[in-house]
Amino acid sequence: MSFFVQSLLNLGHNVLVLIPDKEAIDEWVQEHYPHHEGRYSSYEFVHQSKDYKRFGRFNTALKTLSAWINVKKHLRKIEQQEQHTVDLVFFNWLDSFLANYLSPHILDWYFPYPWAGLYFHPWHMRLYPQKLNPHPSLSEIDAALVSKKCQGITIHDEGILDIYKARLNNKKVVFFPEIADGTAPNPQFDLVAKIKEKAQGRTIVGMIGFMHYKGLNTLIKVARQANPDDFLFVFVGKWSRTGGVSYTPERIQEANEFFDNPPEHCFVHLGFINEGADFNALFSSFDIPYLVYDSFPSSSNNLTKAAIFDKLVMASKGFCVGDDVEKYELGLTIEQGNVEESIKTLYKLQKRTHTLKPRFEEYRKIHSKEVLEDKFSEILP
């Protein structure tokens, strides 16, 4: 959020922020833009919607429409207070405002403001593009993007940029950077010292963050079958013992048993690590960041982070992450779930028996906050 506000202020716009807790962003603006001359204001706002149960397949669309109406009510009230007119609404998480059967014509009636937004997970464009209509139909998740008030969208997935422009009849579809926190690593972070002590010179293969979609069970199998003299496998992040939505009882049991009694050549720390110096200390301690996600079509700022710290990754083939890894030579890709191929690929990265010429600097640049102003200039009317 702070980078977005910074870019818009630099472009000379007046910025009104609706956010659940405004204290942090207010402090940031006051520190970095003490002379914003009244061009910034913020209001606390909670995303709200009504539940509908009597309209069958239209229930979710009606619930989503009520969220748009809630935003409109807040904006109307603020306009009266500030005596300003809102020229455009930019949704930082547009996903929450899209639904199948959300009519763009009805949306235009209830939400009269021009709008745009960042669409984080346009999964349909990766998972089943061949099943989609040439342009969004009412029954498809992105039907609202046909709205006359929609000025365009921004996405993180470079690989679907052109086909999405065609899908939206050449409406603006702008590639937005997947920005990662590049704070200098904390050299005193105790977990890193423990990892390096345990590694004893072995290659460190690391998984960090929310584990439920990160190919956890495959990495567990890889760790059990790999030579313990060659690798230390690090599992750091949040894990629920009840698993995730797509987890079978067998996968949950496998993960819990592994975490309860990890092999000697594995390091486990279950708990959330905040972005910043500590997170980056852990990430930069990995020799090989493990990005072999399970059926995850979206972008990942861990790939941006790997480029920041000049780390070659192992990633799943295909989708956004895999395509970027191959295009910019940021590591090696494998078919998800293939344990044997995973181990072979780890040795290729360890022994450098590959011909990669990584384009770290180029990838860092296109996913940096420095390009945000140009990107906002593209999407704003």
C-alpha cells in the first residue's frame, strides 16, 4: 500500500485511502511525505457484504455486488465531508470484487465511479483458457471487467498479458511489478545461526512462508529419499495441523508425522515469520529456494526475492512462476510431484552442471517499486 501511495503522490494526484487499520500508512506518509499539502487522506474501512441464500447460483454475485455498494456508500460520505469528488477508484485486491454472474450493466448502475484494480489471481487464464469464451460472459468470473466504468486492470502475470488484452477487447491490461521486501538481512537472527550450524557445509534447500500450497508433501518425500550427507532441508513457516482446503487426510498425516519427528538432515520451525530483516536472513541463507508449488498458477514475490539475493531456484514447470524462471533463467523447473526429478535437479543446481545465464538484474528491475509510477500512468485515465 505504501508504495502505491508514494507513486500516486509523486504523480501529483490527490490520494484517498480506505483501509481497515490506517495507523501504519498514516505514519509512513507523515515520515516520507510530511509536505504532501493536503493531497493525502485516509479512512478506516472494513470490507463488508451481505449473505444471500435464496437465489441459487446468483447468491455469490449478489453478495459481491453488496460489497461494491458498501464501498460506494463510504465514498459518498467522504466526498461530502471533504468536498472533493472521487475521479477513480483503484482496488488493491480486485479479486474480492469479482464473481460469476455479476452483471457489468447492473454494476454500472450501482457503482457509478470509474474504477481499475490489481487482479492478483486470474487463475482461469492459466488453468482452463481453452474453455473460456473469447470475451467474458456473464457466467465467468471476470464478467465485471466488461463494465463501462472499468478503465482496465493490472496483473502480475506477464505471460497472460497479451491474451487478456484480447479477451477484454484491448481494454487496458497493465503488467504490475510483483514487489518483494528487499530489506537487508538481519545478521544476528538466531534461526539462521542454528540452520548454518546444523548444515555443517551441506547445501541448504529451503521452503519458507505459508506451507499449504508450496509443494510441502513432495519436498518431504524428497528429503526422505535424498542423501543426508549432501543436503539440509529447511521448513520454516506457518502450518495448520488440520491441513489446507485441498489436503487429503493422508497428506495431512504425512506432514504432521514428519514435523513431529523430522530426520537429522532437516530443520523445522513452524511459525509465522514477518517480512523484513528476519525473513530475508532466512531466505538468503538458502542455497536453493524451493518454489515447486502445487497447482499454483499465480505469481510469487519469493521469486522476486530470489532475484534480489541472486539465488537460483527450483520451481514447478509451467504457470506464472515456472514461465518466469525459464524465461529469465532464474533456476531450473520440474514437473510438480516428481520426486526423482527433484533430486536430480537439486544436484544440478548444487554442482552447477547447467548452462544458465540468470538475468537477475533485469528481473529485479521489472519487479521493483521504481517502475510503479510508469505503470500507474498507463492505467490511470
